Amino acid sequence: MLSVLIQTLNDEERLARTLASLIGGAVEGVVRDVIVCDTGSTDQTHRVAEHAGCLYVASGGIAAGIRQAKGDWLLLLEPGARLAEGWIDEVVAHTARQTMPARFSRARGSRVPFLSRVFSGNRALAEGLVISKRQAAAMSKNARSAEAIARGLATKRLDAEIWVAPVK
């Protein structure tokens, strides 16, 4: 049903936190596979991914990960982001009735004041992205990163929350 893609660069600790929040989705059968698309890590990111049962893609970037995804829908996340309880039902309902991409709502403790957001720059993947594999594959032809795929997309806002990854 859903493939999770996480693009990494020296993110072993952050990756572990994100993977922990996906366990419920795997148990429920919603998360079909998790693909870690690495961009040249020199830490133990590959070990974290392999120990968690993820497919580790060391070359080819996000496009290679999308090609290998088994799900019809993709969930793109930043390393360090954590999905809050209740995300599974919300994503299942969205993918059953929608064709447009969606983003999560920021968890209350993860919200940043307006002026801080304006001056710190906007990360397109900060709130995750649920997108059809077909649309992501088409966009990945011109995008070198998951961030580039997420940038500028019109999306629906999900009621489920995400704890945004801290800035590196």
C-alpha cells in the first residue's frame, strides 16, 4: 500500500527516531517497505537502515528509491521527523479517496513562530509528503532530491500530526 522514502546524509540517529515512529504502520500492514536513499553518508546510517529491515539505496538518489518502491503511494519524510499517533488511519483514508498529494499538520510542540519560519527558510519536506508513486516518478525526472519533489506542490492538509525534524 505505502512505501516510505527517507533521503539521508550522515543521519544515523535521526533515521532511527523516524523509523521508530513507523513501526505501527508496519504492524498494521500499511507500510509495505521503507527505502533509505543515501547521498554519501560516512557514519553508520547504512547499518541503522539494514538493522531495521529497510532497503538501502546508496546511489541513484531519490529517483532510484521511487523506482524500487512497491507501494502505489509514497510517504517522503526527513530523517528525524516523527509521525504522531493516529497517522495511519488518516493516510489510509486519504489514499483511498484522493489523488492529490498531502502533508501532515505540525504537532503543537513543533510549531514555529511566523517570523522564525519566514527568516529561517522553508523546508518543503518538513511536514512530510504523501504522494502517488506515478506523480513522484514523473517529478523525479527533473528533481535531484526529495526536497525538490516536495517544493511548490499544491497539497491537502491531513489531520494527522508530525513532529518536524530539528534543523541540522
